Amino acid sequence: MSRRKNTDGLYQKADGRWELSEIIDGKRRWFSSLNPEKVWGKRDEAIKKSAAKKTEKDLGPLFDEVADAYEIKLGKMKYGTQRAYEPMILRAKEWFKGKRMHEIEPYMISQFLQSLSGMAHTTVSNQKTVVNAIFQTWIDSPAWHGDTNPAELAKMPRGLKRGKRKPPTDEQIQIVKSHYMDYDALPAVVFLCTGERRGEACGIQLKDIDFKRNVIHITKAIKHIHNQPNITCTKTEAGVRDIPLLSMLCAALGQLRALPPETYILSGTVKPLTASQYTRRWAAFWRKYGIAHAVVREKKRIRNGREYKIKQTDWVADVCAHQFRHEYVCMLCEAEVPEEIAILLVGHANAQMIHEVYLSLKPQMVTTAGHKLNRILSNANVNAEKTYYLAPQNAT
């Protein structure tokens, strides 16, 4: 029923204030003011907030709000995880902008993932992991009490490209083998003989190596944040492990054996390499043998209040350390190391990464497999011939 006057339905108190009493959300509320219009304004605002609260209760909070809460949790995770997931959070927020949690259905998440079909399988899979984590944050929150996770029901798009980083070439491997006693070759020798991740290799100290038992204890890693090294744990729990100290690496480390136990083997000092020091040292070795290229960069400098530009030439290696991790897995395969042992040595929690990413069939591996199959077939033919010739003799 419409009001004829703005005082209709209000009660004026002795002090001149106008007051309205109304039940909103099952609770009685009082609104008062000397100005009747303000009383109705307060009442309308309360009804508006009540409706918004009901909407939030029915549809859940905005996706953006929950994504922000997850980003706070992400800040407590490893630096590498933060760097990888932050752009994915932003991408998800842009796609689901304005949507509330209960409004988002599995098919919407599938559409979002399908829009990324030009990216690699691992990237899209990580994006799905981030969306899943955002919904899990909503479920775990004592304030929101989320009750569903459509990301678990959403399917990955088909036909996503799966990249395999190739092992180093035979020429590059031979360069390392031929010059393993060169001090500049030590990083390459370490990666070839251990298959370590870059951070784990940078974290190895002499005290982590048992030269009597020929074992290397992998217990930590180095994360570079703004060029500076920071000691952290390994990428996964499976990363804490013992690996064999191969004779080539043992010989290459001979030049460091007299140094303090705290010496980091890649830096040769008691301090780990910075990111820039690592890059320069890695490129220096490969440059010697023509496996690097020059990159000219233009940088700005200010001197005496004046800005000027200088050109700087940096050298970049044409092979990266992680390729030697792939080579290490190939060597494990060639050496017929059982898969369960190979997983432990590489430091993975499961075999999927070995199968899908690291293991690349090299020509010599195919040739070796052919020789072994031929031997099996030859033995089978010999046994068949023996059976054939023996059969008539036993016949009655």
C-alpha cells in the first residue's frame, strides 16, 4: 500500500524523532531520525542489504572474492608455485567475473578450459588445478561453507599438445664427455651424471657427497628470487633422496676436494651461485665449442643527470640444463634400471612425468631393442627346429 505522507506508518517519539519498527529476515529492526525521509531511507537500505545477503547465501560469494582468498593462501607456498599460478588466477577471475560460486557449473569450467586449447596440456591442466583450488578454498572456509566443486566434474579438452623437451644431441653429450675435467664443464657434468633439477644441483655442497660410498645426498634446493639465491626444500617430498656418484663426476670434483665441506660445488665457494652467475657460467662453457649464440641488448644508463643507452652483448647457450635431466632418464632406461628405481633416482612422486615428459626414444635405444628382439626370435627359431627334428624320432 502506497504512502500518502512520508510520516505514514511512523511513530513520533517525545523528543521529536520519527521511528519505524519492521521485521526483516525474521528479526525486528528499528529505524529512527528527525527526518522521516531518512527513516524510510534507512529501512530501504536494510531491505537491500538483506536481499544481497540472501542472494549471497543462495548463490555464494563472488568468484573474485574467493579467488582473492586463495591468492593469499598461495602467498605462503613456494616462490615457483606462486609465479606459475598467479597469472592463472588472474585468467580465471577475468573469465568468471561477476559470477557467484553457485552459478558456475561444470560445463562453464569446461568452456573456460576449451578456450585455452591452443596451450600445452600441462598448462591447461595446471589451470584446472587452480580453479579446483579456488572452489576448495570456498568449501574449506568457515565463513562461506561452500558445498560443491564443479571443477572436479569438468573434463579436460581433447587434443591438447603434449610437448617433450628433447635430450641434448649426441654432439653436445660428447663435448661434455671429452672435456669433463675442464672446470667450466663442471655444471654440465653435474647435470649429465645426476639428472638433477637446476635448483637441486645448485644446492649440492661437498658435505652432501659421500666419496667413500659414492653417494650424493639431495636434501635441499636453491630458488632464485630477483637474482639472489634462497635455500629452500626440494620441489617435491620425493626430491629428498640419495643418488649414485658416478665416476666421471667424482673425477671432475677432484679439483674441489680440498675446499671446506660447506662449499657449493657449482659456485666453488661457500655461497651458492646467483641466477646471473649461473647463466654466465653455463653459457661460458658452451660458447667454447660453438653451442651458444650472442644476444645484443640495449640498456639505459644515467650519468650526471643525463640518460643514455648502451649496447651489451650476452651469450646464451643453445642447450639448457634440464635437457640433461631428460638424458639421465634415457640412460637409466638404456641401463635397464627398473622403473620403480628410476622414479626414486629422478625424484618424482609417480611415473607419469617419466613416461609423458622425460623419456624420449633415441635411435640407439630403438636399435638396441631390435638387437635384443632378434636374439629372442633367433632362440625361438632354434628351439622350434630342434622340436621339429626330434618329433619324427619319437613317433611310433
